[in-house]
Amino acid sequence: MGKTNDAHLAKLNTTGIAWEDMNEEQRLALRKEWDKIVSDPDELYCTCPRTGCRNNHNCVFCVALHRYYDGFPDCLRPLDEKMQEGIPQNRRYNMHLKIQSDGTPEGIIDPHDPDGSRERLFKHAQEANVKDQGVAAADRWHKIVKNPKNRTCTCSHTDCWYHGNCVKCIALHRHFDGFPACDRYIVDKIDDIVDTYWAEQSGKPEN
């Protein structure tokens, strides 16, 4: 587990006792604290600006689609931006590269522009010359999330109160500046990218 995930888990559990070492009473007390967070409507509110997306406000479908393409929902982008602050765009982890290259007209997406390309995807999909292709892409993505296999919760913590409940799972982890367990491998990749970049910078002679 990488440094970002370790820091997140430390915020998630401040008892100083590892989950596996807790007795049932201690686990229950911690879960009740978490439940206060995920019972707050403000924490559960969908923060994704893609209101025209078929999966907007549908966390299960949103998570399934992005996870299928090694990405994560836009509601977790603030943490991603924080992790990669100062890293050039063409060196960052592009959470939309796979989904774009699979489901969009050739030439629209610039893989070195992860921030702007998503906006262009939706903009161009509304124009007459690529509208049919945009709809076809959305249809392909919808087939992915309609497959129960892709929607299955992959978290190993099957005893968690929020197992299979993407809404509360995301809300809880987002509150503590982290990613759900199903996406943590991506966080480790981002950590590697960031560490590699800054190691290169520090290794270069000063001007």
C-alpha cells in the first residue's frame, strides 16, 4: 500500500488499533462514527458536474464504468488534483484515457490533455457530425454497467456495513481524503508517477 492510501487509512481509523485487532465493541463504535458521516445528506450529494451523463447520481453505474477502464468517478478528482499538483498534464495519470480511446470518434481526444479532453468529448458529441458516434459510445458504456459482473463490489471487506453500497462507500472515503478499496490500486499508480517525476526534477542540476 502506498503513502497516500496509508495516510487515508490513518484518518479513517484514529483509534490507533488495527481493525483486525479490534474487538467487536470497538469495531461497532468506529462504525457508528462512520455512520454519522454517511447519514449526512451533504456528504451523500453527487458532486459530479456531468449532469447530462446517464450515470449522474447513479454511483453504482458510475463506479462500475470507471473501474472497468481503470478510472475513478469525477467526485474523487479533487484528491487526484491535490496528489498531482505541480505535475505537467502530459505526465499525469489520465483517468479517462481508456474510456475515451474506446468510445469516442478518432481525433477528438488528446491523451496529453486529460482536463480538456473530457469537455471536448461531450461538446463534440452534441454536434451533428459526430452526434451518432457520441450516442454509440454512450450505448457501449451503458452495456458495460448493465452487466452485473461489472457492478459487483470488489472490496474484500465483505463485513463492512457499506459493502456494495457505492453511495455511502464513496462518501465515507471522500470525507477522509481517500479512495474506496476498489480504486486504491490507481492511487498507488499515481503515487508512483508523482514520486518518479519529482525524483527526476531533484536529480537534475540547478540552472
